Amino acid sequence: MKSISKELIGASSIPIILSILRNVDSYGYEIVQRVKEITNGGVTWKEASIYPVLKKLENDGYIKSYWKVIENERPRKYYTILSDGQKQLEQNINEWGMIQTVFESLLKTAK
């Protein structure tokens, strides 16, 4: 599979992360692995690159972090989506739907 441009990955990272967190609280490495799994390796994020996005989402009030300690494991910082994050995700879904409609329309007229 051809790699996806950095610009598209950047534009889609927030709705992807919020979508994952809508289903289950998660930590950075787990989010990276989930994206890799969902895309069959088509999208591979470096773990370090996700943390600035998570920090931005937290600063914007879309997610909240908390520490989780499981016996015999190191503590992990988990993230959970907040109600403003749910609203932002819905807005992102609507925006992506509009863009998809534009592409579908353009592709139909191109044939």
C-alpha cells in the first residue's frame, strides 16, 4: 500500500484519535497500534508524534488524561473523551462527509 501524505495524516489525526477514544479509553502506544491495525499497516504513526496531538486535545478540553496502574506493570497515562470532544468529533464527521461528497461528485463528472 502506498503511504499517505503527511498533510492528510495530520488533517485526519484528531478525528481518528477522538473516534478511537469514543469507543474505549486508551493510552498513546495503544492508539498508534490500533490505527496500524485498522489500516492494515497503511497508516503508521510514530509513537512520539501522537503525544503533541493528545496534549492539544487535552488543552482544548476534548479529552482528559489519568494515570492507570496495573499490578506488575508500569503506570500508563490513559485518555478519555469528554463531551466537548464528542461534539468536536461529530463536527469532524460532518466535515469529512462533505469532503467525501465533493470527491464523489468530482469523480462522477470526470468519467
